[in-house]
Amino acid sequence: MDKDLIHGNITKSMIYFSIPLILGNLLQQFYNIIDTLIVGQYLGSHALAAVGSSFTLMTFLTSIILGLCMGSGVLFSMFYGANEINKMKVSFFVSFVSIGILSVIIEIICLLCIHPILHFLNIPRHVYDQTYNYLIIVFIGIVFTFIYNYFSSLLRALGDSKTPLYFLAISAIINIILDITFITYFKMNTGGAALATIIAQAISAILLALYVYKKDKDILPNKEHCHFDKNIFQKIQSFSLLTCLQQSIMNFGILMIQGLVNSFGVITMSAFTVAVKIDAFAYMPVQDFGNAFSTFIAQNKGAGKNQRIHDGIKKAFQLSSVFCVVISVLVYISANWLMQIFISGHEIEIIRQGVAYLHIEGACYIGIGWLFLLYGYYRGIGKPGMSVVLTVVSLGTRVFLSYSLAHIFGTMIIWWSIPIGWFLADVIGIFYGLFKENWRIR
């Protein structure tokens, strides 16, 4: 592995470990944006609305698998920090088999239930076929999403955040090339964008798995580790299922918001599609920093370095706050220009709605930055249930305000409900840390 996070300068350790995570997800957001740009410019607003609704759904489904993998990763980090390598290898085998089976089940259910899913999302009739054509192909790639995220979580949990970045870069390049080829040359419409995505995912997932098998055999289980261990399985259930629940609730809430947004028509759907991708691109670094912070906490928890954990909390909040303030200013002042990167200038109403969204979100990124740190901290110390509580508060507030007041105040209350949920969860998470976890951050 590259290095552990239990020695050396705390700030440097967290920054150096988080940089590949940040670059990787920025790269992923970049090719999502390129995908949106190509669809919007070449296929029009209806196709853009179809892909946008599909993106929200796929983010939800991916979050289930990612949550399971992240939860196992926390356990790997604890065993690694405690130097319990045999337990780590057994946990690898048990979690790989169990999460793999669940991923296949999810894929089958999605393929069989695609029409009820589309009706649940309130997909308008004039974009229904394009959305169906996109999703029926993308669902096939769920198993590749599992393979890539599992091996990425394994490597990151043990200190290697660089290798997954390299294979993600391969995926991004392939996806962009195939997007352009299928959509502009073969005229394949939204199905072409979907096919490009799953081919790119499959290649990166298979290559990453082969890399780990060839280059990092020392972290893989041997024959004696390939057995069912009840105690380790229970720990995996505790970490993985609760982390999965937290990720799923977060993205299910977003999915419900997407369904409400869809009810306002194609213009609002298109504005939301573009604005959300800009939004996600802007705060993605603090999300990845929160995930890196979780690994830092878990390794030091396993090693019993409590003071290092408390010092890390203070430094992490300082770093996240500075970054969020800078990004908030940049997004707020450039919202109109950012929207016009994706939407033609004559689509005035789409741009106006997107700018309104970005002006509200762009002023409040510090709320989501702190919340990602809280998620990471409670996962890292082995209390993923607290992350679930914070997610329920954040998303519950968002969904409640949106569905109860949107018919009165329109889309503006949907946009405002998001930061309100962030800050309420922050208050609860910080107070719990101060009074129940006895944070020593002075």
C-alpha cells in the first residue's frame, strides 16, 4: 500500500490521501458533464430531461452498492490499523460474496421493474421512451459498478487512493469517445449514451480487478481465508448495511425531489438536470475529503490513537470551511455563465431557473461540507447509525418542506429546502460530537 494514515503530519496525510479521491470524482463529474453537454447540444431538451432523470435514479442505485462497499472499507481500515491482517482477508471474502450477490439481485429487480420505476418518477409521456431506452441499457452495467467500487474501496481503505484514479481516468476517456461516436456518428440517441457508459464501466472494473489480482495479491484472501465467519459477517452487516442505508436514504430523498421536479415540466427538469451537475461538481471535493477523513478516523481508531483523531477533527473542519467559502463565491458569481455552457443562450427560462437554484445552493456549501465530515467521522469510529440519523434529518427536512410547500411557493422552496436540511443536520451532528463523543478540539 502507498502509506497508512496513523503516522506523520495530520494535515498533509489527509490532503495527500484525499487528492486522488477528489481528482477521481472530479473526473467522473467531468465526464458526466460532457455526457450532459453532448446530449443537450446534439439531442435536445427532451433527451436531456430523460438522461437527467435517469442520472438521479442511477445515483440512487449506485449509492446502495457504494454504501455497502464503503462500510466494508471502514472495517478493512480498522483491521489494517490494528494490524489484524488475517481478519481483514476473511472480511474481504465474506463481504465480496455477500455484496456481489446483492448487486446481482438489484440488477435483476431493476430490469424486471423498469416500468413501475418510471411511473414512480413521474416521467412525462413525451420523454418516457427515451428514458426507458437509456435505463434498460444502463441497468445491465450495475454489476460492473459493484466490481469497480468494491476494489476501489478496498484499496482506499488500506491507503492507496491513487490506483482507482488511474482506472477511472481510463473509463472517462473511453466514455467520452464512445459518447461522441455513438451519438454524433451512429445517431443512436439516448441509447448510445447509455451503451457508452456501461462499456466504459465494464472496462475500468475488469482492469482494476485484474490489477489488484496481479499487483496486490498480498491483500487478497488465500484459500484458508475463504470461509464464512459469523462474527466478521455480523460486523460487515453492521458497517455495510448502515452505511448503505445512509447512502440510500440520502439519494432516495434526492430521487423523490427529482419526481417532484418532474411534475413541473420539461423546462424545470432540464434546468434541474444541468444545475445539479454543476452543483455536484462544485462540492464534490468536500464529499471526497469527507470520505478520506473517514478512512483517517477508522485507521487511527483501529490503532487506538485518540488524540490524533481529535486533532484531525479540528484540522478537517478548518480545511473544509475555507474551501467551501471560496467555491461558494465562485459559483454564485458565475452561475449564469455556467448554465450557458450546457444550455443554448436562447433557452432563457431554463437558464433563469438554473441560476436561481445555483444562487441558493452556491451560498451554502459550507453546510454540506461540514455534513460530509460528520458522515465520515461517525462511519470511521464505528457509529454509522449516527450518519443515518443525520441523513434522515437532512433529507427528511428537504422532502417534507418541498412536498408540503412546493404547490404554494413553487420551485424556490424546493431549492431552499436543501441547505435548510444541511444546517439542521450539522447542528445535531456537532452537538452530539461535543457532548457525547467529548471532542477535544480547542
